[in-house]
Amino acid sequence: MKAVRFHGKEDIRYEDVPEPVCKPGHVKVKPAWTGICGSDLHEYLGGPSLCPTSPHPITGETVPITFGHEFSGVVIECGEGVSDRFKVGSRVVVAPIIFDGDCQACEAGLVNCCWKNGFVGLSGWGGGLSECLVVPEYTLYSAPDNVGLDVLALVEPLSVGWHAVNASPFKPTDTCLVVGGGPIGLAVIQALRARGCAQIICSEVSEMRKNFAADFGAHVVLDPSKDDVVARCRELTDRRGVDISFDAAGVQSGLDQSINALKARGTHVNIAIWEKTCTITPNDLVFKERSYLGVATYVREDFQEVIDALSDGRLDKSAQMITKRIDMPDVLEEGFKSLINEKDSQVKILVKCSGQI
């Protein structure tokens, strides 16, 4: 079968790989649509970092790794012992987190913080950029019939934003700043809107992404290349500062703005995966008793809540994040390179992995 495999820095290949065999307690899935994630781009441009170069402690796999952790699909085979929740033809979304289940984090329900953490599509067990893969039943979520499989491929990135809001001390009366209007920043904006946030401020440079942010629910959109973001946030909050800031950009200037725009005892939420070391000035936190909270992906409840919110219309703008659809053989030129070279015109590119779904 065909798959898109990561071999190393700037080296991904559309190539033949053996078709996996279904095992007891596992399900074989034919991916329908797979999103290209910022994590995939980071690996392509500077990896391997997330992809293992020595055997992963759970999957046992190393580079080359099949890419793709944001995907939906259809069940094509069920292994022995799989529950009757799934059968051949079931539409599903795969939650890609790989965890051991017995570390301190997992025992606390924080599988996203597992000490041996990994991801389908980054750490092994195949990936969504393939004609099929085999995953444990626990990774599967039933897909509602009223949401297209293309939109369901957005559940994973939407869950990152949803979890960030869930993990924060958010209240509907809050004013929140979202730094960065890419897929994760837009996911945070949608999650805040779905919860009735009183005022959402977004900081973003790209014209297209600024328009998306406003359409998705931001009440005010600032351009950090033109606006003094900290001063404007003070103006918009009667000089208090914002209650919570969400950093989905991962750049030094955005971090500084995000922290200094906070009120006293406000909370900075870091969602971004940083490519470079950053500098934090502790006194910016200490003298205003501000909190810094790191959040990692999502927990299982977030995934189901996002699926429900897509089904009932609370995340009704999500499909607009899809700016391009391509075929799997074109993933390098029309996918990865397009996202790298056309940042101002692309948000989320989906890859069609099967022509028969």
C-alpha cells in the first residue's frame, strides 16, 4: 500500500509499505482525510525531534515514520474482541495519543502528559497519510452522520484549542487575548465563542488570518506590526488588562505581549510548541502575581466534546479553516511546501487519502 513517510529533515516520501495486519483488540481504518499539522512541518523543516530516532518506548518504532495524526476515516476490519460499537463501515475519528496507562500522569487521567507519550503518525503505529492503518480500539471515536469526514479531520487540532480553554481558569465574563491566528489560535477563538466569552481579542499579522479570526468570533483583531498590543488590551479592559492570554504563536515578541497584557493575577496559557529557546522575565510574572500555565494537546473528554460541538453547531465555522484539499501523491509540493511558502493564504490543508470513501 502507499503511505507518506518521514525519513529525516526535508525528506518525506510517498512510497510503498507493507499493509498492516489487524490484531485482537485493534481496528483497521482506511483514512478519508488527513490534515497537515504544524508539528509535521516542524519535523520536516528541522527534525527529527518528535519522531523517534531510537525505539519508542511503547511502539518500538524509529524513523522512517508514516506521517498524519489529524484524520478521519472508515473501519474496514475489526480484530477479535473489538466491541460492537464499531463494525466494518463505521465512520470514525482517531485520537492519536499513545500512552502507557500506568505512569503517574496516566493514573491521574492526564494521558496527554504520559511519561512515555507518543502519537500515531509521529511515533509509530502508522499514520493518517496512508491507505490504511491498524490502531487500538480505544483510539476510536464514533463520527456523527451530520458532519462530513473532511470536517471531522479537524477534530484533533480543534481539541487542542478546546483543551486549552478547559485547562485554564476561564469564566464567560472574561476578556481573553489569543496570540496567533493559525489553526490552533483559531481553534481557541472558536472554543471561547462556544463558551460565550465576553470579549475575545486576537493578535495576528496575516490579513487572511485576521479576517478568519474576526469571522470565527474575535471581537477585536489587532496587528502587532502596527498596534501596541499591550496598550490596546489595557484600553479595551478599562486599564485592567486581560484575564487570560493564550499563546498559539510561539515567538518571543508574542510571548512578551501575552504576559504583559495580563491583569494582576491573570493567567498566561502556553499552547505553542516552541522551535527556539525563549526568554521569560520572571519579574513580569512576580510583581503582578501572574500565572504561567503550559497545556499539552488534550485529554479524551476534550475529543468527545469537540465532536459533540461540531455536531450541534457550536463549532459551525470550522469548515472555513480548510483552505485547500489535495491528493496524497501531491503532499510534498501542494501540501508541505504550500504551507511553508504561502503562509498568508493557507490555514489548514487536507489530504484526500482514499478515493473510495
